[in-house]
Amino acid sequence: MAMAARWPHPGPAPLVVEVDAAGGDLGSRWDTYDEPGLASLASGVRGGPIGDGTEFVQHLRVGADVIVAPPSDAAAATAEELRIKGPSVLRELAAVRPVFADLGRLDPQSPVLTYLDKADELLLVARPVSAELRHLRMRVPSLRRRCPVVRLVLVGDGPHQPEEIADYLQIEIATTVPHDPVAADILAGRKRPRRWGQPGARREAGWTRRPLLAAARSFALTYHPPADPASDPAEAGDAGRNTAAKPARERLEATP
């Protein structure tokens, strides 16, 4: 959401698509209708080409175009309906405009794992703390087999440095963004900047300079989905291994 809201490049705006089988949140947070959204996209798949997806999009006041998922079990049913054609549909949309797919928690049995087969890149998000990184370490190899380009976005400060984390997980750190609850609340629709209530107030107000929004824009300025580093996903998983991995593991997995 932050990258879409502060996307700096000319051309079509990015599209955020909720494909979380656990249920969508954007509609509830922003008090929007469930439709147009993911369910109508699932229905539209049977009707031929979908172009840039405009008929399924809602525009949020932070400046992001979104395709919202229905809440709870309805999202699971919609995700299942899209399971076969959905990844190709998002790929079709991505030929027209940048697409960020929110896949939620990628558990081993998640029905949305097939979307990784069509993704240019998987950006994982975690805090630099052992509790999250140790879970992630167990999941990265299987995720890389689905999508050979996997990078990590770190949120906030922690006891472990990015270089140490990269060694431990054997993946590249894409960027680090600050822990910024105010900006997160704005993006989630929980907080409305005061200027939004003023006549003629522009969207490009002070909230866009919040640390999280500024970091997202800086990342987007240099962001390009990287090329597949190896034709064999197993080889991609071995790329970049070095002798620092073992000490990094010892530090992150040490218990008091």
C-alpha cells in the first residue's frame, strides 16, 4: 500500500490486489463495498480479456488503486475460484500496469502459493527479531522453489543487523523501512489526516512525508523486479552462500 500510494514513476498507476485466503481487510478498514473487487474479477475471468482491470478497481484516498477481497470465508471461496486462472489473470494485468499481490501468510498449505509461479518477485516482510526470522528461515527454501527471486523487507530496528540476517536466511535484503505506527494507521484507513477535511486540501499533504511513506517512495524509485538469477531454482537457492552463515545462525538461534 505504501509503495502504491507513493509510486514515483510515470505511466499507469500500480494496482494492489488482495488475494489473502484468510480474508480481505481493506474493504473493512476503508468502509468500502466488497464490490467491485476480487469476486467480480473471479467472475470476469470467464468473460475473456480483462484489460487494465478498471471495472474491478476501487481508488482509496491515499492514492492507491485496489482490488479488495471479501472478508473471512468468502475470500477463501473466491481464492479457490481463482486458483487455476488467477495467477495468469494477475500476470495479464501486470502486462498493463504494475501489480502488487497481497498473499497474506504463506503457510505450507496456503491455496495462494500458485500465484508465486507467475510472480516476478516475492517480497517477504518481517521484523529483525529472532522469533520471526527463525520461522522465516524454515519457509524460504520452499518459497524459493516457487519463485526463485525472493527478497526481504525489514520493518523497524532489532537486535540483528541486515547483513547478519541476509547471511542467516541466505536471501537479499531489499530494503529496511521504519516502524511508523501513524503512517501505518493512515494506510490502513484507521487515521484520517486533518487536512483531508479542509476544502481544497491536496492529497500530497504532510502525511506523505511520514518516515514509512518516504522510505516506500525511496525504495520504489530504485525498484525493478530483478531477473531470474538462475534457470534452476535449486541453483538460485545456493547463490550467495558464504562462510558467515554458520556464525549468523549461532547468534540468531542462541537461547539465554
